[in-house]
Amino acid sequence: MTVVGPFGLSVRDQALEADVQAGLAAVEAGLLAATKSEVPFITEAAQHLVSAGGKRFRPLLVMLASQFGDPDAPGVVPAAVVVELTHLATLYHDDVMDEADVRRGVDSANTRWGNSVAVLTGDFLFARASHILADLGPEAVRIQAEAFERLVTGQILETAGPRDGRDPVDHYMDVLGGKTGSLVAVAGRFGALMAGADESVVDILTQYGERLGIAFQLADDVLDIASDSHESGKTPGTDLREGIPTLPVLHLRARAAAEGRPEDTALVELLDGDLGDDARLAQALRGLRAHPALEQARRDTVRYAQEARAVLAPLPECYAKAALEELCDAVVHRAG
């Protein structure tokens, strides 16, 4: 049994281990090649987050999904590079919108070079992803375009907020389906599709990726409150400080509105105030860490991870399926 990929995923078969490790190494080389420019400064900015590491969660899913067809098919690694480049590009843009200082344990690009360079670097990565995608055929281009539309729609919905009368939690889950679930779903879909898997298998792994992606983001919501910067790779309370309505906060607001407990109301008022002050942010984090809303968000994370696991049931029993199931457990463990 060997540990590979994000979260210390255990691979129990030497052949699968070799395929996954070789695939991830090829993706890493592909990322470096795709982020290299004739302009040295662009290379430095574009490789900033590549060099910082990351879990390579989406490329790992591409590699595991490809096991249900031919994992050595020529489109598998380029598809994984496309998905990860797209993800990296969104991080550059997200950090500008969130005014984040830290990403993956290093200064965010906007902190280091300013917002304009960060946004343009994200655009550069999108362009390089599109260049690779063009060689994968029109169907791949269409799939990626649809996913990117969903991703941007999710971001816009988050910015606009829920319409009048819409439950904020329901709205937020729609946001996550677009912002995170769409691209993780593409990772599962591309892996199976490029490997030539049956259409039914492609559909299963797409659905699996969608649910796992949402669980992954919910785990991030919990980590933003419950972890320190060493564990999460970003400053704790970043989402709180920027007023981003993550699931624990939405659950807190719902409880405060329904039950009217003074301590809940006081915590909501604290969150609605100026959290630019480090002491106030620390107070808000302490309050949320002790509140049942955080545990409620953990339970939601578990539910989506369990749904992802259940989707896999029709697939044949094999080491790749076991690894996909373990990914569900690993996401839950992050939120624990």
C-alpha cells in the first residue's frame, strides 16, 4: 500500500500506483511547459502557484477515472493539465476578488505583484488551457466551455446573492455546484472519456465528481474557520473577513433568525461588523468554532461525500473504484 496524491490517498495495487504516479508526474511536467512564456516575468507569475504545490486533486481524479478505460490513451494527461490550469487560473482571480494575502502557504499573486498582474496571469492560464484543449477535439472544447460557463455563473450568483424569498443555503449550494462541482465533474468526465470508457461509466464519474467537488468545497468552508494557516494553506477567516457567506455562517444566520438566542444574535452582529481588525476576527472565529453551526456544516460535508460514494455503486469492483471511495473518506477527514 503506497500513499499518493492529495490527502494521503492509499493505493493498494502496484500497477495502479505506477499509472497514477506516472500520470501525475506527466501532468506536473505539462503544467510547467504550459506556464512557460518567452517573457520571463510572465513565466514567473504563471508558475507562482504551480511551484507552490497544491493537492492536484483534479488531475488525480482524471487519472483514477481513466482506469475504467485505457489510462495510457494520449488525451488523458493533456486533459488533466487543462483542468488544473483552469483551476489555477480561477485561483488568481479569486484571490483578487477576495483580497487574499496567502495562497498555498505563499504570498498570493495579487499581494506580490498587484491585482492587474494577477488577473492578467489568470487570463494567460485560461489561454494556455484553451490551446491544449483545441487538440483534444470539439467535444472536449464543448464540455470545457459548458463547465466554464457554470463556473462563472456560480461566481456571479455568489456575488449577487440570493434573490428575494430564496433560501440562502439552497442558493449557496447552487453556487458551489457551479464554482467547484462543475470543474471536478469535468475531471471525472475527461478521465473516463479520454480513456474510451463506456458512456454509462463516463456519466457515473461525472456525477461522482460533481458531488465530490461540492463536498470538497464544504470541507474548505469548515477549514476556513476550524484550521490554522499551516493546515489549510491560507489565512484562517479569509472568507469571514471578506463577507463571503460560507455554509457555517449561513447555518448560524438561519438559527439566529429561527430561534433568536441572544448569543447567536450577538455573533451575527459581530460577523456583520468590521472584521478587518485582527482581534474582532479572532473573536468571530472563536465564536463559530464553538457554535453548533460548524458541526452542522461538517454533517453536510459528510452527506455529499456519501452521495458521491453511492454514485459509484454500479462500477465494477477494482482498485481504482476503491481509491475513488477512499477519496470520499479523505474529504470528510479534512472537515473533521
